[in-house]
Amino acid sequence: ESRIDLFLSSMPEIEMPAHLDERYAIIWPIIILYPEFHIYDYYQEFAENRHLCELIDEVLSETPSWDDKGMYKPDTIHMYYIGKNIDDLHIVDLNKTLLEVMQEKHFMLRQLAPTFIVKLKN
């Protein structure tokens, strides 16, 4: 098993399933993995019609406690999703909405929530 596969298998169950808001947009829980640190963020509600750059701006608006060097910022990271195979990473265009990314050919829903990996660009 790969490191990411082991990471995913050790995660807790999703507490808040996807649901519709009053405008009939799907609200998803989001999982963001930081494999370098073996930790994750669990974002409980993110609307499918919001742009992923908004998610990253919110999650990384302040330096996370685990980022003691202050390197993880919206402009220093790439976000990926896992394709069919666990080692098949696809870079995410942060200017797309969650729905647009989920409709991409290789996107796979895992853990009952859209799951993304964040790594430094270099």
C-alpha cells in the first residue's frame, strides 16, 4: 500500500454527509491531506458552486500550527485529487468550482467526501 492509501484508511468516518442547501446546491464535506505532515483538514461544508481558491484561501489564511516554517500559503502550493489509482494525482485548477473539478474525467470520490492533497510547488 502507498503512503497516501495508508493515510486514507486511517481517517475517521465522515460526520456530516453531503446535503442540499436552500438553493439546491450540494454542500460537501471536504478532506484536505498534507502528506508531508501526515495530517489533514476536515472542512465540514463547502458548496459545489464555490471556487476551490476560496477553500484554500480560508484554510491557509493563517499559518497552520503544523507549518512551523510558514511555507504553506495559497500561492506556494498545488492541490491535487487522486484518480482511479491511488498514485494517480491530478493537479487542480483552483479557479474552477468544486463541481467542475468533480466532473473531470479522472476524479474519484473517496471517503464519501471530495478529497484533495496539498503539496508545496517546489
